Amino acid sequence: MKKYLADLAQRTGTTFVVTLAGLAVAAEPFDLLTFAWGPALATSGSTAVLAALVGLSARLSRDKDSAGF
């Protein structure tokens, strides 16, 4: 269970960070003060929740120690 939770946390956290970074890169020119943080964090959080749901479904259908298919 510990290995699975570590894998799920890594996948979910990575998804959040990569999505947020992608949105920041897409905002040209990027300005820390005027960047739309609210929508970007909401989008990143939504993708992280979806990644967690995929990890949960993977646990139910396949290897119990992995959050991936």
C-alpha cells in the first residue's frame, strides 16, 4: 500500500506541476503579477484530480502496487 500511495502522489503531483507550468509558458508574455493564477490553479487541480481517479481505477483493475495501467 505504501508503494502505491507514493506512486499515486508522484503521478498526481507531477500532473499538477506540469499542467501549471504549461499554462504559464503558454501565457505570452508571462508576468508573475498579471498571470491568471485562479483559472490556472483550478485547471491544474482538475487535471490532478483526474490523474488521481485514473490511479485509483488502475489499482482496482491491475497491479495493486502501481497507480498506472
